[in-house]
Amino acid sequence: MAIEFSDFAKLKWYYQGLIVVAAAGGLLALAWYQFLRPMSDEVVEKQGQLQALNQEIAQAAQRQQQLAQIREQSELAEQQLDALKTILPLERETDDIIREVNLAANNASMRVLQYSPRAPQDQEVYSEWAWDFQVQSTYHNMGRFLDAIRQLDRIVNINGIALSAAGDGLTTTVDATYTATTFVYREDESLEANQP
């Protein structure tokens, strides 16, 4: 039993409208399931990918900020290390020490009669390097000299001071012997000691 167009024309208008709406709805449903639904699923999938990428970008930005802070801290640590290397240098710097001691002695109007280095004594991360000095000066100039040594950039410990009066009766001078100890940082040994 075939339905012909003439039969459709004989139907009342509201039945015709109902059939047209049903046919259009069927075609729309077919178009939805064939074309629009896969596109909608793809849109949802792309939105999920976009959200994941946005999270990765936010994490990368946070890591970049942390890296910038680490670099800043590293630069500050390097500056502190450079400042500390003047206090506790990596090398003995014999010429610098002699020059600084002679300059301090000249500024304090005292004479360095003799100085002699001792053998370095190795400690865990540094070496002690001592010098024996024999100087001649007035008591107050000796104080100025020791104060100048105290203000040097590097660490210098003065110990074992022995004073004896000397002079011709008109002027009183002081002969002094002491040991000045400075320190040298041993970078290689300290790095090996800190490694697990």
C-alpha cells in the first residue's frame, strides 16, 4: 500500500502540518546524530584539552617564577660568597699579607724587625697559616697597629704577644713578638666533605 501525494493533499491541514513537523523533526534528529553530535563531542574534547593546556601554562608560569626566585637567591649567595672569600680567601696571598702588615706598621710608626711564616695546619675545611713577627714601637703605636690589623678585610688572629721594654732612657720603646694567624679556605676539600 503506497501513499501518494494526492492522498496527502486530501488530509486535513492540521494532519498535514503534523506530518511535516514529524518529518522535519526526523530529519533534524538524523542530522543531529550524523553531523552535529560528533561536532559537539569534538567541541567538548577540545575544551578539555584547552583546560589542560591552560593548567600546564599556569604551572609553567609558576615554575618560571620559582626559577626566577632561585636565580635571584643564587646571585645573592654568589655575592655573599665573593664577600666571604675576601675574609677567608682561597689562596694564601703571601704578597698581599706582607704588604698589608707593612702598611699597617708604617701607618702606626713601628718597625717590623723580622717575620717568618710557619707551616700551614690543615683543618676540616680551612688551613691555618701563622706568621711569627718581631716588631719595635711605642706602646700606643703598638695599639694602633693591632687595631689596623683588626680592621683588615681578611680574618687575622693575633696571639702570643710578648712585650719587653727597650730604649735608651730618653725614649721608651717596646719590643714585641706575636703570632698572627690567618686562614685559607680549602674549597676542594669542603666540597668533597659535603658530598654524600
